[in-house]
Amino acid sequence: MSRSLIVLVSLVLLAGCASNPYLEQSLKPAAQRHESKEWFEKEWGKPSGTSKRWFGRGETWTYYRITGGTQRILGGINPHECEITLEFDKAGKLDDYSYSSGC
């Protein structure tokens, strides 16, 4: 009984931590091509926020998006918020990316 419960809990946790295949299809090729900040601004629009990386290693851009939601009991919707972080190197090329679990 306890073994099957542990297996079930593990599977639920793994399913909840899975990546977003649609977002990966967009970001992974862009990272492999080292797309520029200009490309992202043209394709995705202006970022919600920017900041400098440590020791002048480039810039970090953050996009906030609402990705669907769940119905409330008494009507309306609870939006799912998605935070996408793009890290650019000194030359302005995409170096790394990450996104929140709400994506």
C-alpha cells in the first residue's frame, strides 16, 4: 500500500514539473541560433522588464504573459501567469532562457 502511494505521488510530482513543449519549440531553436535582442523585440514585442547581468555579462529580459486560466466557482476566471526570462550575452545574442511553472 505505501509503496504504491509513493509511486503515485512521484508520478504526480514529475507530471507537474514537466516542461512546456510549445514554449520549448519556440525557445530552443532561437537559443541554438543565438537570436538577437532585435529579433525577439520584433517577434515577441517589447519585454516587460530588463536588467543588467552580473559583471557586465549582458542583459536579462523578462516577459510576463497570461496563459489561459481556470473557471471560478461563481464565474470569472483565475488567470495562469507565465514568466519567461531571456539572458543575452554582451553581443546581444540569446545565451540562456527559463520560464515559470505557470507556462
